Amino acid sequence: NQEKSLFEKHFTVYPLEDAVRGGQDESMKVAFEAYSKQDYAKAIPILENLVAKMPDKHDLKMYLGSSYLKSGAVGQAIREFEKLTAIETYSEQAKWYLALCYLKANENDRVTTLLEDIIVFDGIYRNDAKNLYEEILMQSNPDDF
């Protein structure tokens, strides 16, 4: 399955910021520890509670969405990342992860639309978006290359 390999090639979980490790409550420490150990089954319910308690902590939504995506809950990941596309400081990252969600769901039209936005935005995910975009085009139209 080509899509799976493209997804696996481009997906890495949202990186845990070093800054978030200091000075937070116990449940946040437990969530981040589980996340860093890739124990998403443990991280997800804690992150869900934290997001419910602190809806303005958008980084928590990125971790939650990434955990959902990594554990195969693509629909739930899409919901988290779609909310974040409206938040200016997280819009680009959220669109990148949203594109990966749609890639995993084999919805390539949605993927390419998001990748075009990211490329035009010209931020930190531009090169990743460009590479993935070209690979999707090659898969859909191999005779053009």
C-alpha cells in the first residue's frame, strides 16, 4: 500500500517542547512522560482531560491530535487539528498534521489542497509539504514523470 508508506515516511509525532517539561501539574507531567515514551493509550485520556480544563493551551491539542493520529484514531485527530487551523500560531503545524490525517485516510484531494496552502504560506513545513505534494502527484500520474 503506497499511501501507508508515504504516511509512514512523512509522519513524526509533534515534538515535545523542552519548555513544557518544567513547572506543570502532576497530570501534565504524567501525560508528557507517556507521550515521550510513545505510550499514547496512557497519554490520550490525560491529555483529553487537560484540554477540557485548559482549552487555551493549544500545544496540548497538538499533542492530543498527534497521539490520536499515531494510535489510528484518525477522525479524532482530524477534529483536533481542524480546530487549531484557526489559531494563527498553530495554523501551519495543524494544517501539516491535518494533511497527514487525510493522507492516512486516503483522501488525497484534501491532502493536496492543504499542502498547497502550506507551500504558499512558506513557513517551516514548506519543504516537507512540497516533497509530499510531489510524491502524491507522482503516484497519481506516474506517466507524467
